[in-house]
Amino acid sequence: MTQLTTVAPPEGFGATMRRDIWWLRPTLILAAFATFLIYGTICAFQEPLYTMKDAKGNPVLGPYVTPFESPNLIELGLAPAGVNLGPLLLTPALLVLWAPGGFRFTCYFCRLAYHRSVLGDPPGCAVGEWKRTYRGEKGFFWINNFHRYFLYVILIFVVFHWIHFLLAFYYKGHGLGIGVGTLVTGFDTIALTMYVGGCHSLRHLVGGRQNHFNQDSLTFKLWNFVSKINAHHGLWFWLSLGSVMLADMYMRLLAHGVIKDFNTWSSF
Ligand code: FES
């Protein structure tokens, strides 16, 4: 019979007996988080894109909406326009970014990512961590208990994304059509839907309280569907994070006249 012996790993942050490039993954994730955070913060304080008009008075984005301004509480009449925060304008992005921010921060997949990449707690399997005591969902991380509530809010965001995607086929005064912006919006909407659709809390919501499933029931079919998407939750997390940023970047470049949108309307 084979005898297994265990070897105590070396101690200290980053100390390990691993020979692979274990540090690459946490480093790339840290870079991705930093990029998104810096980009999002800068854009949230910029002039809102929905108010920008071209020389003829048409909206510079045509039928498109940036995901950073969806839903737009000011346009919906749920928040006042023109409010200043010191020298800065209270933008639609500032009003809503707490919801996707909170949803992602408390996401079970994201917790793993930032505990490894940002907090180094630990940075990888069998790799030494900072000398700190893991306190689970206590202290500041108590907020992680609210993931299910962030989910309820974010489901409203998903509905708004679909509305904006469908409206991206119709340019007022020019009729039905399609453009690169429509496809960009579509990809972002699908990525967000798949990310939210595979949420662990949603999986619990649709079928987690059952002791037995009737295999013909709608509950079982829904739970099965969410479980299948849930298997790729990490992938959809990254795709949707990337698509939000790329979609906003595309709309921003378009609004500032840096690029042109190829579309069937030939009008912007
Ligand atoms: Fe990741 Fe809910 S667990 S979004």
C-alpha cells in the first residue's frame, strides 16, 4: 500500500513550493479590476452622453444608450436634473452605479477573485498569505450578506438593458434599422443576462428551498436552466464586465466624434 507523506508549505506571503506561474492569474485579475475601477470612476463624472446633441440638434448617440446610463433615473423623472456635487455634476451613472457595483462586489465568484488578487488571502492554492485572520462575512465583509438584495435590484437593470437593446433597432424619425452600436448593445445585454442568470442567489431563489423536485415542474426546469448557466458563472462575470466597459467606450468615442457608427440609417 502506498504511503502518503505531507510536507508543510513554506511560510510568508507568496512563499510556495509550486513551480507553475501561479502568480499570473491573480496579477491579471488585479489589473482587470484596477482598469475597470479607474475607467468607471472617471466616466461616472463626465458629461452625460444622453444630453449631448450634434449641430442639427439630434442626439449624438442616435438610438443607443451607454450601459453606464441605464436605467437613467433623471430621464425617468425619478431624480432631479442639473444637481451639482461641488464642482461636479450629479450624473445618471453616479445615481445607479452603486447597484451593479454592490452586486459584483458581493458576487460569490468575485469574492474569490478579490480575496486572491487584491487581498492576497491567499494569492493562490498552496501559496503563503498575509498574516491576517479570515473573518468570513464579518466586519466590512458583512455587506456580502446582502447579495440576494442586490440581485433583486439588478434584475430591474437586466430589463432596462433589454429595452435599450430593442430600442437600438429604432431611430426616432428614421425608422427601423441596425448598426454596430446595436450589436455592441446586444452583446452587452446578453452577457449581463447570462451573468445574472447564473447567479448562485438566483439559483436558490428559483429552486433552492425544495427538498424534492417534480421533474416535470416549471421550478425544476428553471432550476436546471440556471444551474447550467451557473456552471460557467466566472466566464460570464468577465465577459459582462468587459462588455460593459467596451460598450461604454464605444458610445463615448461615438459621442465625441472620434469614430463613426456603421449603420443602415446613414445619419450619424
Ligand atoms: Fe455571482 Fe450572484 S453569485 S452574481
